[in-house]
Amino acid sequence: MSFFIIALLLVLPLSSVLATVLPPRQHGFHHHNVQQRLPSAWYHEPDNPVHRLFRRGPADYAPVGSPEWSSGFQRAVYDPSSMPKEWKDALDDALKAGKIPDIPPSNNTPGTNPVYPPGVNPNSDRVCSATYQCRHEDDIWDAPPGVFGIGFDDGPQPFTPKLAKFLESKNLTTTHFLIGTNILYYPNEFRLLFDRGDDFAVHTWTHPYMTTLSNLRIVAELGWTMLLIHNSTGGFLPKYWRPPYGDADNRVRAIAKEVFGLTTIMWNQDARDWSLVTGGTTTAIIHKSMQSWTSGESCVCGLLKSQAEIKLAGPKSPGLIVLEHETSEDAVNSFIDAYPMIVNNGWNIMSVTRFANESAYQDPATAAASSAGSLMDSSGPLTTTVDITTQASDDSINDVTQQPAEV
Ligand SMILES: *[C@@H]1O[C@H](CO)[C@@H](O)[C@H](O)[C@H]1NC(C)=O
Ligand SMILES: *[C@@H]1O[C@H](CO)[C@@H](O)[C@H](O)[C@H]1NC(C)=O
Ligand SMILES: *[C@@H]1O[C@H](CO)[C@@H](O)[C@H](O)[C@H]1NC(C)=O
Ligand SMILES: [Zn+2]
């Protein structure tokens, strides 16, 4: 764990230390004239019971970036003993109601997929591990036909403004799957996104393999991220989350859903832009992959071949949800590079959380086409779903310094 913190500290920019303190934003978004926009739908309605777990304190919300805003949070894994009682009670209620399946935590060594104890089948209906490509019916893996769903993981980051500027120039909004500790490090970048009306979803506090954690640690990873987003947006609470490395199973999904009302968003293509910084891919390979996915042409895209074949199932159906990151300049550039191909091939670009509530129930034909694609990959560990955290040099899948928060 300490490596993770050290890595974060090393990249702590002067700008976040000297963050200008601006007045807090209250409820409500700026309404830009943005094309292809559905109403914002990333947050729970004010009457949703989950708000009971995140009451406004006696003081008003502190300005994002101010010492009062950050001092109540810690830049490290939370011990469950420091958890608000309401969260623990909500978990206990869900357990008593039989809503959380009793699946043992998995175990993993760095760079490998989590493994369950003997006799626990990750592809069984009971476990349904997303790492092993098992889709629960409540998950969102596909976009509606014709839609190219956009979302970016692991922000905020120093490259966030560049992405925001490009999206602004195209009148687009996106979903940011935010890492809680990164919000503390990059308050200005966070505020930029909120002010432009982008959508937020939870990507956990410290980016662990969630199936390796105890129930209480899962609650902590989600809850503290929810609380920081709540305190940084004048009280909004996200409705969606994306598991780091795509690692969720029915126990993790149920805790996210039953305690915090969070629906799981996955992806059906992986740009592997997270491995640009370690040479795991190149911008040229990503260009070819995007060309293949958006045009439906087959391509030999190296590591991406089997995934690209999924697109052959039919033109623009299912729609695309491509795993993309805002973790490096090249990752952001890869999206900018792909943009003309996406548009020229007739895709309708949409922020993933804006169609997610419409597409949770998949068209059976779509589901069959996609699972046929994933079955072809079922012979071995599926490292293509691995997604990395903020600092690729410390979190690349081959780096032995990476440790799960808990095993
Ligand atoms: C999806 O969210 C939008 C915006 O909140 C809402 O208008 C729409 O009714 C929702 N659709 C479903 C199926 O819940
Ligand atoms: C969140 O904001 C509230 C203000 O409504 C404040 O009372 C509370 O201490 C904040 N939480 C943390 C952990 O800073
Ligand atoms: C974005 O919207 C504004 C206002 O409607 C319009 O002037 C501008 O041309 C649009 N830009 C693009 C790239 O579509
Ligand atoms: Zn991630």
C-alpha cells in the first residue's frame, strides 16, 4: 500500500498544493448548449433513501480545495473501524435481509486475475465474476445500438483539463469514474469537470481488486468516495460505479447496490490506453482498434483481436462502451485521435451514465451476440479486462510492487 501512496505523493503537483479556493458550488448545473445530451442522470434523486447515509453536517460544505474540505479525509485505505455507523448498519441490514450472497473473498497476486478458494466457480450464477466475463443482468456492459458510450477512468488527473477542453470544443459531456483519493490531489481538475456539467461515477477510494476485500472494506472503498463527491458537489450522490480492473462479483455488486444504490458499469471494448505508459500498447494500435470497432471492419489489432471480433456480430449493435482513461497525455490523445472515426462512422456519442438507466435491461439478441464473443476467450485468464490505477509505473500488471489493499 505504501508504494501507492508514495507514487501519488510523487506526482502531487504544485498547483494542487496552492489550489485557489473558490466559493462552493451549490445544487444545480450550468446548462451548456451541448449536442447529443440526455438529461444528467448520474446522481440519485433527493428522496432516494441512500441520502440518509450522507446527511449534510452542521456546517455548510467547505470550498473544494480548501483545508476544511480535505482535512476530514485520509489519503490512504480506510480501516473499517473508522466508518460512520450508518454505513455499517446499512450493511448489517442488507446481510440480515439475505441480500448479500455469502461468497468468499478472492485472492490475487499482482498482475494476475483474482482466484477463488477451491470449489468456488467464478462463472457460476452464484458468483458471476465480471473478471471472468460473467455478466449480471443488472450490469451495464453494452451501449444501445448506434451509441458510442464515453467514460474515462481514474481521474481527476493532470491530463483532465486537456480532455475537458477537447470535449468542450465538440459540445460533448462524459462520465468520469473518479478515484476518491485523486479528488483530494486534484481539486482544481475536479472543479473544472463539475463546472462544465460532466457526470461522475464512483471508481473507489484506493482502486483495489474489490472481490479480494471483506464486506466492510468494500463498504469503506465505496462510501468514502461517495462522501467526498457529496461534499464536493453540494450534496450529489452518484448512482453508478465501475470496479477497478473490472473486478466485481455478486457479493461486491450486491453491497454496492444494497448499501449505496450503485449500479455496476463495465465495458465491451478495452482501448488498453492504460498500458500506453508502460509500452503495453501504442497510439497506433489504439487507432487501428478504434477504426475496427467503429467501422465494423475486422482487423489484426494485436492483443485486441478477439475483442475486435465482437464487433463483427452486427453493425452498431450492441453499441460500444470502450474502456478509456484520462491517466496520460497519450491516453487523452488517443480519444482525440479516434473522435473523427467515431463521428464519420455514424456513431452517436453519449456519456455512459446518460443512457445507462435506459439500457440496464439488455435486448436478448444483443446479449447473446456479446456472450458468444466472450465465450471464445474462456480458455484462460482474461487479462484484457485489467484496468489500472493512477500511476501506471507502479500499477502496471507486471509490477511486483503493486499490492491489493487487503487479501
Ligand atoms: C433515466 O434518467 C432520466 C433522467 O433522470 C429520466 O428522465 C428517465 O426517465 C430515466 N429512465 C429510466 C428508464 O429510468
Ligand atoms: C462533509 O461535509 C459536511 C458539511 O455538510 C461536514 O460536516 C463533514 O465533516 C464533511 N465530511 C468530511 C469527512 O470532511
Ligand atoms: C456547440 O454549440 C454552440 C451553441 O449552440 C454552437 O455555436 C457551436 O457551433 C457548437 N459546436 C460544435 C462543435 O458543434
Ligand atoms: Zn481504474
